[in-house]
Amino acid sequence: MLVSDKAFIIKKTPFKETSLILNVLSRNGGLQSFVVKGALRPKSPFLGILEFLNEVEIYYNKKENTTLYTLFKADLIRDHFSLASSSGLLMDIGFLVQLTRRNIPFNEPVPALYQSFYYLLRGVEEKKGNKALLYYFLTLIQEMGLSLHLSGACSCGAKKSPYFNPENGSFYCEKCQKGRFVGEKMAFHLKTLADKKGKEIEITSRETKTYFDVLKEYLKFHK
Ligand SMILES: [Zn+2]
């Protein structure tokens, strides 16, 4: 059965003389691997299209009993060349992509993740990279089955909860204080993002960096 789908290129590895193994995150197929025959030949129609983070329309034949398909055509929808000029952002995205490839099963649709990856790249282009980055990270954590406790309040009922405990993913107030100090806005910011109300808030680069590091630390306790 001939299938077409929208996909983001998340990894490419040379294969044999002139071919590639491609990893993508696609809208209907989730994480998938493809063989792209002859992709590295000088006159290949795939030249310049299968670059990291590009958004493409892919065409392949879906068969039973295989999960490594042959890609026979790809059209460029959008390239994300502009990202290359921001190395810090590219590193953060690279980290999240690697985390995705290692923790999300291949060949299973993950629509929420695809959608938030779409927002991530669009957000970065529209200079809303901070929120987009954190939103994707939160969605990924959720897809990994490691959701944070984002009530926005401490378990004692106190509304301000500037401490985060990476062992259990909960926020605590000054009095109950467990874990590390992250600032009283983090719980609120992450909850607002998780509720898809990110438009209502601003998150600075400095806050983003803190939250990003804290979330990384959280993952260390759970893998
Ligand atoms: Zn408390």
C-alpha cells in the first residue's frame, strides 16, 4: 500500500556506499526508520532534502512484517536551516531529539509528540524558542510515562512552591522544603505550558535554562 506522510528528519546515517538510513518522526507513523537508496549519489533527487530537522512529505510502500521501509520519494515542506545560526538552541534540540530516539518506541504513532515537535520548530523560528523548548520537553516526559506533579501548589496546600524534588517530581513550599530551590514561578510556568496556555506567559532565557537543567536532573532519577 502506497503511503504518504509528513515527517521531521531526526537522524541520518550513511549506509553502504551511497545510501542512508533515515530516522524520522512522522505524523501517522511516529518514530520510523527508512532506507534511502542512492541518496548520496551526486544526482540523487534526495540531495539537500533529507537534512536534520527538515520537514518533508515522505512516500513509501507499507508492507506487512517489516518496519524498515524503503523511502522512494521525499518533498521538502520546510527547511530549518535558520536554526543552524543558533548553536545553543540547536544543542538543546539535539539533546531532546536524542532523548526521544532512545526512549520512545519506534513504529507507534505518537501524535502529541509530533504536534509539539512541530510547535518546537515553529516556535524557535518565531522567537518563542524558550516556551517551545520547555513544552516539547514536558510532552516528551509525559510520553515517557514520567509526568511531573504539576498542581502548582505544595502538598501542604501552600500556593508558593519554589522547591523541586527530582526524586518524585513534586514541588514544595518554603516550609516543607524538599529538593532544590528553583524559584516560585517554575511550577506555575510548567503547569501553564502543560495546560496549553503558554501564550499567556513569558519565560526568560535564564528561567528556561534553569528549568531545562532541573528537568534533566529529574530524568536522571527515573531512567
Ligand atoms: Zn508545604
